[in-house]
Amino acid sequence: MDQPITQKDIERINELYHKSQTEQGLTEAERAEQQELRMAYIQAVRANLRGTLEKIDIQNADGSVTPLGKR
């Protein structure tokens, strides 16, 4: 799933979670869908965090500035 995570995807993740907690549980197809959506969500969160951290600069005690950016 290379598309950005939408609110609809998050709602589906939650819907599948709640269904998994019932006696009925999830079908194999739903379990696979849940896993795929969760992985896409985690990738999106990591990409967002990485983008945020790359914009941060750290000021050292001696006054110099070190960009956190890509390493």
C-alpha cells in the first residue's frame, strides 16, 4: 500500500480490531487486510517522524548548531 493513510483506513483498522475482539473474530482475509493496514499505518507514522526529525537542529553548548537531518 503506497498511498497515504486516510481517515477511512484508520476507521477500518479500528473496525477490524473491534470485530477481532468479538466471539465471531476475523476471517483469514480480514486478518490479512488488518495486517496490511497496520503495516501501512506504521510506515506512515515513521515517515512523518523522520520528516519532522530531519528539520530539527541542535544547538551545542559552544553555540554551534548541528542539523539532525539525514545521517
